[in-house]
Amino acid sequence: QVQLVESGGGLVQPGGSLRLSCTTSGLISRLYVIGWYRQAPGKQRELVADITSGGGTNYADSVKGRFTISRDDARNTVELQMNSLKPEDTAVYYCNARWSLFNFWGQGTQVTVSA
């Protein structure tokens, strides 16, 4: 149906940076709220940040000031720039698109922050 293609995960040292990208479609980018979620072992999946079709953003308290979510409608992508990474940020990160009754998930990408 709708495919969300993620990239950018990997291994980084504490204090480092990573940039995650979620590629959607023109329709999805135009209508849907796009969010990044994460799930660490033994924990529930949590919202990291999201962005509306109008550009409004929302961040979890734990990432405010460190992460930035943005949209590039020309490329139909949503980016998550992650700076000042901490070991507590280690998780599988998922891209999500939601609109009305529709809700889609990406495959997830591993982010590991470790010295």
C-alpha cells in the first residue's frame, strides 16, 4: 500500500550526530502528520518528534534542543537531525505517517549511541 523508506541509522559515540530520513510520497507528504518514534529494549514505543503538513512540530521533552524534525516537500522526505546524542537515545527508530483513519509505519532503523 504505502511504503515509508527510512535511512540514516547507525553507530555513533556519545555527543555525536546522526540524520535520519523518511521518504514518503507526494500525497502522504501533503496530507499526513509524519512522526519519528523509537523503542528501546524493555520499553514502550514513544513519540520522538512529529511534523504536520503545515509545518508545525512537536518534540518529546527528552530530545528538545537536541533533535530537529523538518520536511522537504520537493523530495517527499522528512528528516530527523539528531545532535548531542546520548546512550539513552539508543533505540530502533520508526517513521510513521497518519491521517484520518490511515496509519503507516516504516521498517525501523537501529540507532546505537555507545562509547
